[in-house]
Amino acid sequence: QVQLVESGGGLVQAGGSLRLSCAASGRIFTNYVMAWFRQAPGKEREFVAGIRWSGVSTGYADSVKGRFTISSDSAKNTVSLQMNSLKPEDTAVYYCATGSVLVRTSTREYDYWGQGTQVTVNS
């Protein structure tokens, strides 16, 4: 079993920053992908960023490139998402997920999900 717990969400003004963290427990294989997804009301869950637990090979959605940075700490089994220059359109529930995946932008590829953390950006 793998358990994921997100933290760090909150309310921030446009242009501000937040740092999200995800703590994993259980058996995490070294070739697993760790990813962040987000879902706004009435919209589909969408890929935000992904990284191998090794720290090699990162990927970002076009909407967050240059503003968000994903990082991993395999020794502590944690993954973080640094979010800078936040916009109101970034408002959503953010989820972390992990698994042995081939297409890391697809929600169907992931085996384990956290409970989500709310991020709200005021204009």
C-alpha cells in the first residue's frame, strides 16, 4: 500500500507564491513517476507537473512552464511543487499521484492518489 498526503495549499493574492508538499509512505519503487494534477469546479482533472523519483526527467503543462517547479527528495519520500507568479486561473484542488506509468500526463496511468489540497488565488 502507498499513502500520499498533500499540504501547503491556501489563499494567496495574484502574483504571489505557494509551495505544496506531498509525503509518501509505503513501498515506492525507484522507477515510479510522481505527479501533480489539479481540478477546478466543472472542469476535468488536468496534469500540472511530473518527475521521476530519481529526479531525472521533469515535465510541465504549458500553462505553468516558467512559473512552477517540481522537485523530489527520495530519501524523505516527498515531492514538492513550488508555485510562483500565481494567477486566478491557477485556482483548483491540487492532487499528488504516483505509480509506474508510461504516459505521465494521463490520470488513468496512476495507481495512488492523495486527498487533495485547495489553492485559491485572488485577483
